[in-house]
Amino acid sequence: MARIKMVAGNWKMNKTLQEGVALAAQLKEDVKNPKCAVVIGTPFIHLATVAEMLKGSPIKVAAENCADKEKGAFTGEVSAEMVKSTGAEYCILGHSERRAYYHEDYEILKNKVELALANGLKVIFCIGEVKEEREAGKQNEVVKAQLEGSVFHLSAEAWKNIVLAYEPVWAIGTGLTATPAQAQDMHAYLRGLVAKQYGAQAAEDTTILYGGSCNEKNAAELFACPDIDGGLIGGAALVAEKFEAIIAAR
Ligand code: PGA
């Protein structure tokens, strides 16, 4: 089984419902036969409408987060079960913005991952080091700890529903993309960790995305690396032409 190539968008906290619907409509119109899996991560508010619109389209929908609790008195939270009920198929978890600004630690993320999987969602699990850690040469130990803290306890069967996204924090939204060599080195390292945990075949089958200022200009060069299976795209996913050019580069 060849591993799945993927281009996923992460809209973050951008677009009103109407703007998001317009972007999804444009993508639906333009992306009919992509050569890779295509996912768009939208704010919760958009999920139900966009998932309904994209029924029958090859484009799948992701939430950008879910609660670490199953249900009940957690005002303002959105559960994995609710996400699933919209028709979304994926949930992005562990994004560095969630870790940094909303204090999501390994344990919270472990709970979120388990709830997402238990509710039949696939998880795009983000990992990556900050600038100081890269400068200190600690990037490998950082991502290893992130995996061990939140996802490496999963069964081999559950692991099949995990997509990894390596996103060096210093590259997110900064225009400072990792070089293809830096990204490839890290992706090969990550695949090695997966091989140790789940075996060579599981590692071979695991989709590992690169994210961090990936755009329509640098995507092809990044995607040409043997261990980079696609991208998780922030800023460039907000403009149909740019996102479509990245899909075409995959
Ligand atoms: P960026 O964001 O493409 O705007 O750098 C990527 C991400 O945070 O997923």
C-alpha cells in the first residue's frame, strides 16, 4: 500500500462564514480530480455547512481542534462527537498555536487524540520545535517527546488514522520556510521513530506533512523530498489560486 500524499489547509481564525463558504465553493469548482488527498481545516462555525457543500467532492473537511472532554458542562467547547456529526472526517490536533496560546500539554493532547479517534475522526497531529530549540540542536528530542507524550501509546490499529505534520514553529507564518534538506532530515528521523514504535511497514505507510510558510512557490521543491508526503498550509490556503497551485504541485 503506497502511503497517501496530501495537501491540507488550515484556515485558523480567518474568514466569516460567508467568506469561508465562498472559498469552499471555489475549491469545489476547481479541484475535481486532484492527484493527492485534499483536506481543508476550517473554524468550527464553518464545519457543518462546508462539509455539506463538499459532499461528493474529493475535498475532505477537518476541524482545527476538539475538546479534551467527552461531553457535558464545558461551556464554549466543541466535542469530537460534535465534529464528527458535521460530516468532517479529520481533526487537526497539537498545532503549535494551541500548545503555546492555549496551554495544551501532552496529557491534554493525548485525551483529544483519543476522543477524536474514538469518534471515527482521523487526526492530523502537529509537532515541531521553536527557534531556540532548533538553535540549540534539540529539534529531534523535542519532536520525539511530543510523539511519546501524546500519540505513541496508541495501538498499531489506531495509528493507521494518524497523519503527522512537522511544523517548525519558527517557520509558521514567518516566511522562513525550512529548507528542503532540513525538512527531509526531520521527516526521515520521524519515519524512523514510527518504524521503531510500529514497525517498518507502518512507517512506510505513515503520511508526514510539512508545514510552515509552505506556499505555491516552494511546495514543489519540498514535495520532491522522499519523506515529505505533502503539506499543511496556513496563509496560502486562504486564497483559492494559491492553495490549488500547491495541490497541483503535489
Ligand atoms: P503558514 O501556517 O503556512 O501560514 O506558515 C502553517 C500552519 O500553521 O499550519
